[in-house]
Amino acid sequence: MNENCCRKQSPKNLPLACEAARARAGELNSISEYLYLSIMFAEAFPELSGYFEKLSMEEMHHHRALGELILRLGGDPAERSTVRNSGGINLCQDCDSRAPVAATRALKNNIVGERKDCENYRRLAAIAERCGDVSAATLFSKFAADEARHAKEQEKMLK
């Protein structure tokens, strides 16, 4: 979380801005993770790699919009973050047998993460509504729908 996000806000905006900062840090991790997966699967599964790259760009748009929201709420969208990737995908030896297993594991992990993000954005939309911030509630609801779509798309890839 960005501790600086809470310095300049009115007490009314404080909870919403801090929640947005937490969500923004999560989006940064998603951007990094999807780019990592795109690189790792580029050779074995070019279409999957392209899909992960596309997702990273969608998450980047979420990251930017959350930064703009934080700024509108009186916070500072600067962040100190330690980006974590799942790592550990080794496709160098026996790529033909390892890649499908690694891809399946990555998709399953992503689905879990996207579902959690969907629920979190629904929760944030409710907080924004209670704060009377209709535009923030709309933004969070849109992001919840995006994350639900990401989960469904990846579920289809598993079939």
C-alpha cells in the first residue's frame, strides 16, 4: 500500500483512497505477472503468450485509472512496491512436456486471482457508494466485470 496516499485527503475520502491504493498495487503485480507469463510461453504457446500480453495491457489501464482516482481523491498516486512474480517456470529442458503442465498451473492460479480481484472490486464499489462517490463506484464495478471476464476467458482455455 502507498502510505503517502492518505496525507492530503479529507477524512471522508481517506478510506476510499487507501483502498484504491491497495488495489493499484495489486494491479501492478498483475501487470508484471502477465508480462512474465507472456515471455515464458512465447515459444511453446504463442497464442497464450499473446493473450497474457493483452491482459497485462488491460491491467495497466486499471492501474492508471486507479492512480487518477487516488489523485482526484486528494492522494498521491506514487507508490513503493515490491513486484512479485510466481517465477519458477522452467521450460528449458523438455519444453514439450513441461509447457502444458506449466500453462495449466498458471491458468488455474490466474483464475483464482481474478476471482479474488472481482470480489475486491465489488467490495470497493460498495464502499464508494457509501461514500457517495458514484464515479468511483462505477469504475470499481467496471473493473469487477473485467476481472470476472478474465477469469471466464481463462477457464475456457483450460477446456
